[in-house]
Amino acid sequence: MRMNHMAPWRGVVAVVCLCAGLMADAGTVAASTNQVMSVNDCVGKALAGNPALQAAACRWEAAKAQVSQARVVSNPQFSAEVESFGGSGEYRGWDAAESTFGLSQEIELGGRRSSRMAEAVAEADAARAAYESLKLDLVRDTRKAFLAVVLAEEKWRLAGDAVRLAAEVEATTAARVAAGKTTPLESGRVRVDGARAELARDDAASELESARRRLAALWGADEPGVDLSREAFPDCPVDIPPLAELLAGLDRTPDAAGWRAAIRAAQARLQSGKAARVPNVELSLGVRRFEDSPDTALVAGIAAPLPLFDRNAGGVRAAAAELEAATLDEAAGGSALRLELCDLYGRILNQQKRVAVLKSIGLPAVERAWVAAQAGYREGKTGYLEVLDAQRVYTELRVESVEAVAGLLAALADVQRFMTPVMSLEAK
């Protein structure tokens, strides 16, 4: 039954092979003895060196420390008190003084400690979910940035091919001018078109450098410093589940886990607000010594605030509103994720069809037209404008082909972002 659902994806393997073929045709852009990095190498460097991910890890560690702190009860309080001295009459001196030494301990009531611990655990879960979500985002962004570099490199190569083709046309035109088959004016137009092709190649080289810098920025560097492998996403998934299965799996993503953790934290804050209505009790026990006799006595006490004016009604209402907001955030975020995934799924299907058409129909047709136009121009059967138009269509369609493959693989990387289930979220 599953294979029926997989029918729309059978062509993806062929598409990836097409991408590999397009990239293999590029050759080496520049001779270099640098180390070659694959997409997985780049992902590893990003995970190890991305400052934003490291900051998220620190926030997760801080949240786990808060869980430990939330379990701690308050410290006992030591007190020392001396009375009945330095007065008048029989209390003038120290002989009638009374010294009291005691300990007091606050007892939390109303479930304060349990709700505080529940809130800390939920906050730690939310911090971990944020870390896992950012980690998946970083993997996706690194894959797409790597692909952007490969695409920019391919465009640079195609721009170089356009310069070479323009040079061939210019040489043919020069020969035709020398043979008196065309005017020098046509030769000038050819040189202008050649100059434009060179400018386009320079623009492509600039975009390639920018793409390399954007990739290196993901691990905190200014430039990759190494060559990139010509393989384009060799580990990009080609066995994509049906859309219904992907939608069902959204509940296992870090995003969904983060929303659930936010709801639990809001619930704990609401419970804390209700617990604050019950005043804490402070118990004390001490020893009193009398200076005018060898006698001692125990002193015990209990103290609690009277909730006459502050019942934390505003705090409870605020916590209830925050809980409602967290619940609505989960609903809104889940709806946005489902919409994004459906859009990506449709984009993959469209890109797959586009690549297949370009591969099977578009590229062979324009290549044949370009070869025929060149041959006809050399033989004087076609004019320069026909050659120029054939060259333009041939170059543009080759660029469109690699852009279509890149778009498909980028969409696959986006979908893979939602195919990684979240780990069991439990604060440690």
C-alpha cells in the first residue's frame, strides 16, 4: 500500500542523478590543494561552531540548573536576642538580662514548592525544544547554503561557457567579415555581446563568493577556507512519506514540544499564583537564658501573614491569561506548520515535473537549435540575430535547469526539517 503513496516520488532519484550529472560537467573551478568538504562536513562544522546554537545550549544548561534550584527548600534562620539590660533600676546593668538563641524555618504551603518545580521542569523542556528546533534549522540552512554555493558555482561555469561561445561567434564573424560575407558593423555588435557575457561572468563570480561567505558564516567564519565537494546533497532523502504521514508527524517535532512545554509552564505559574493565596508559616524554636539565675527555658513560636488585603487575585488572572495565550500559540503555530509543509510538498511535486520536462524536452531541443544556428551562420544561411537568439535561449535554459534542480533539493531539505522527531524531552 505504501508504494502507491510513494508514486509521486519515484522520479526524485532520477532528479538527484540529473543534479549529480550537471555538477559533474562543471569540472574544477580553480586548481587548489585545499581540503574538500562535503555537505555533511559543512553541517558538522556548523553544529560545532554556530554561535546561536551554542547560546541556545547555554540557555538549556541554565534552565536545567534552575530545575535543581527549584527543588531546594529555604534555609533556616538563626536569631540571637538580648533583652532587659541597660535600663534603669534593677535593669541598669546586665544582671537581669535575658538572652534568647533560636532557629526558625519557613514552611511553604499551598503547593508552592511543587508548582515551582513543575514550572522549572517545563521551562527546561522548552529550552531543550528551542535548542533542538534551532539545531534542525541550522542543519537545513547549512544544506541549503551548501546547495546555493554549488548552484552559484554552476552558474559561474555556465557564464564562462557563454563567454566562450561568444568568442567562437566573434571568431566566425571575423572570418565572415574578412571573406566579405557580412559588414564590420555586425562584428561590432558581436564584440558588444561578448563584453556583456564577460560582465555576466564577473557578476556570477561575485555571487559565488557571496554564497561561500554566507555558508561559512553559519559556523562563525568569514570564508570556508576549503573547496566544496561537487556532490549535491548525496544524503538528501529520496524516500519521502505521503503528505498525510508527514502532517501526522508534526506533533513529534521540537516546535510542537516547545509549545506543549510552554503550556505546562503556564499551568505551573497559574498553580503558583493560586498557591500564593495560602500564606506560608514560619516556625521558630529557641533557648532563653536568664543572667540572674542558672535557669533556662525553651521559646517556641509561629508566625504567618494575614491575607487581608492581598489575595493575589491579579496574579491569578494574569497567569490564567498567559495559559490561554500559550494554548492559542500552540494552535496557531501548528496551523502555520501544517500550511508550510503542504506548500513545500506541492512545491516539490511542481519542481519535479519542471526538472523532468527540462531534462527530456527542453535541453535537447535548444541544444540542437544552437548547434544548427552555429552551423548555418558559418555557412551563411542564417543571420547573426538568429545565432544570438539561439545562444541566449540555450544559455538561459541551462541556467533554468540547474535552478530547477536546486529548487527541488532545497524543498527536500525543508521537508527533511520536519521529518526528524524530537527526542524525549525530560529535564536532567
